[in-house]
Amino acid sequence: MTERLRNYVNGSWQTSAAAEALKVLNPATAAVLAEVPLSPAAEVDQAVEAAFAAFANWRRTPAGERIQPLFKLKTLLENNLDPLARTITNECGKTYAEATGELRRAIENVEVACGIPALMQGRNSEDIAPGIDEQMIRQPLGVVAAVTPFNFPGMIPFWFLPYAVATGNCFILKPSERVPMTSARIFELLESAGFPAGVVQMVHGGRDTVNALLDHPGIRAISFVGSTATARHIYSRASAAGKRAQCQGGAKNPVVIMPDADMAMTTRILADSAFGCAGQRCLAASIAITVGDARQPLTEQMVAVARSRKVGYGLDSGVEMGPVISAESKRRIEALIAKGEQEGASVLLDGRGRSAPGYEAGYFVFPTILDSVSPQGEIARTEIFGPVLSLMHAATMDEAIALVNERSYGNMACIFTSDGASGRRFRYEVNAGNIGINVGVAAPMAYFPFSGWGESFFGDLHAQAEHGVEFYTQTKVVVERWPRDWSRRF
């Protein structure tokens, strides 16, 4: 019998009364793994009420005590790394190595949030006037929520949850309905970590569940990662309801390859960036811009490396790339490849219409390389979110930077070069929030914010590190005078 996933509300597992449920599929096999309920607004309300009731005591719990469950959670995540990674592979499609890698990043965020007694400190000044002192303190917001995507079910919830609860808030997660099993397993560990009832909660669902979170007056802040269209909707609706919002959107990440780059290293790193996680990550390289004489060697080596990449079920030995998330995604990606052809691009390597041996029902798109992609074409401006690399060519670095900066997105941009002056100029002039120099995936460590510019991010404060602490706290300024002789104070 197919497992029907439950919500986690007020410290207990609860069966949703939802009339509708979606099937959770293994994208490599199309086998049904579970069912996820589309929870109604009333169940969101129950979670908010439980969180609000828990907040009064949780915010008064000293920061040093609030982080103790996080210390336990780190150990639980370490001890359960293998079963969690297998769950990610089965419902998300990525390889086992990619799944363990994202869990390591999740654990890293837990570790950083354990420093909240220092990270949450305010500041003070004595004698701003004779006998008057002033200080700024940080206090939690209250009840906060996050809506997370399918592509990193083990990592992205931890961009938010550890910082939210460590700073004294109560947190509600709405995981992607495509990959809810990983979050269910994580909440089993959260339950064992010892958080008080109502501090961490999970409500499954779809669009209506998200809108219920956005509209609920008891929720003070919303965090989101997903497409730009959805990020814009969530930011607008949350802001209209008076909430704080941090909304990570889509991307179209360019990589510039200079003639002096180490071509063997560049090709290997670029292939991992473009085709890792089947191209389904917001920091995937999607456009490679060769400069001058870099064109021929990069193109030839890139095609050879991409053609040799082993595609299949992520738990099988030697597999380097898994399927895309769904049949719908496969159709969309293949349609965009065809669109690139129509716009004049040459298909140097075609990943359409193929299947992994033994997994013919899976949603596989093999590595694809399009050459001479028009910068003005739809394919150059649309986030494909699949294993497709578009090649463009520039005569000079000036032309390459112009191609990079004419995009509406600004999540990541990278350069490969052996020249320090070129690297410095690139990071100085390029419009993107995450910059890589001889790095293919410029993913910030947990002690730096995950930046994003343009239509890749809506909000002011990003996820992780000090931005996470600032987002989940509000500042209070106190000006105080304590006369020595109260009989003379009037």
C-alpha cells in the first residue's frame, strides 16, 4: 500500500483531511513512492496557532539553550546521511554523490546557526549624552515560514530553519509536493532532536497551501526558492500582507572562458556545472562564452566530455547524471532545445529522445550542447533547468562582459582565466550576486549569504549567515538614563 505522508503539527504527526493528494514518483523509474496531501487552509491555520502558542516560551529561552536541539540535530543528520541521501536520489533523481553533497551543506548551516549567541548580539554606546546610554538589541519576529523547491530537498530547508529557530522564532515548512519524502524524514530527526511542540512544523500541499501561508496574518516572514515567476508572486503577495520576504528566483548563468584558461580543468569543471544534478540547480552554468582563440579547444573538449558522461539511476555505480524531475520537465526541455534549433543554433550534442538502459520509463534528457546561440533568442534568455549548455562566442573580453550584463537574471557568473587582472576586472564589472573565478558553481559556504541580483532575487536580505540572522530578527533601540539621586530627577 502506498504511503500517504502526514503533516507534522504541534509536536505530533497528523493525517491531513485533504480531499486531494498527488503521487510522488521516482523520476528514474516512474514508480510511485508515496502520496502527498494538498493540505487545506484550515490545517495551515492549525500550524500557525500552535506556533504562536509555542513562541511565547521559545523566545524567552536563552539562545544558548535554543541551540542545544541543533547540536543534536547535527549528529542525527550525520548518522542518517546514507538513508537521507537515498531518499533524495529516489524522489529527486540526482546521483547518490550529489545527494550526500547537498546534505553536507545542510549540516554546515546547522553548524553556523549554532553560533547564534554571538551572531545575534546587538551593540551599545555609553554616554551619547551625559549620563545617557543607548543600545540596539535583536529580537525574533514570531512565526515564520518557508516554501522550498524540488531540486535540493535536503539542503534548501536548512538555509532557513536553523537560523529561524536559533534566533527564537517558530518555523513552518511547506516542502515541494514533488519531493516531500526527504522533508518527512528530516522532520523525524527534528522530532528526535528535542524541539518543543510548535517550534518546528511541516504542512504539505500545493499552490493553495502556499497562498494560505502568504495570507495568514499570524505569519511574519516568508522565505522561498524557485522560479522567477513564482518568486515574484510570493514576494508581491507576502509584501502586500505586510510580511518580510526573501524570494530566490531563476537564473541563466554565464561562464566566460578566456584564451589563457587551463582548458582541461575548465572543461571538466564546466561539465560538472552544466550537467551536474541534470542541470536542475540555480547555479548551473547554462551559457559558455568563449573569448577569441578559446572557441575551438573549449568546444571540442566540451563535446567529448559531455558525450562520455554516464547517465542513469543515481544509486547505480558509476552514474554521473540522473533524470530530470518529471515527464513535464522532459517535454519542456526538449521543446526548448528544438526552439534553439529554430533560432539558428547548431546542435553539437543532442540529448533528446534517449533513455538509460534498464530505465526506459524514466525522465532522461542526456547532455546537450548548442553552438552559436543567438544572444537575442529565446533560448538565450529562458531558464531551461536541464542539462543543456549553450555556446556563444566573443572576440574580446569587453564583448563577453557585455553579453553577461545584458541579462535580466543575476544569480551567478564565472570566468576561467590564468590572468589575475582579468579575474579582478570580471568580479568588479559583472552584474551578479555570486561570482566564480576558475570555479564552475559559485555556491557560498554557509557563513556567507547566498546572494542574487536582478530577477534572480526579490528582497533585501538573502539566505544564510548574517543575512539569515538579520532577516529573522527585528532591531529594538533602547535609550536609557539612570540618575544617581532620584529625589533630584524632576
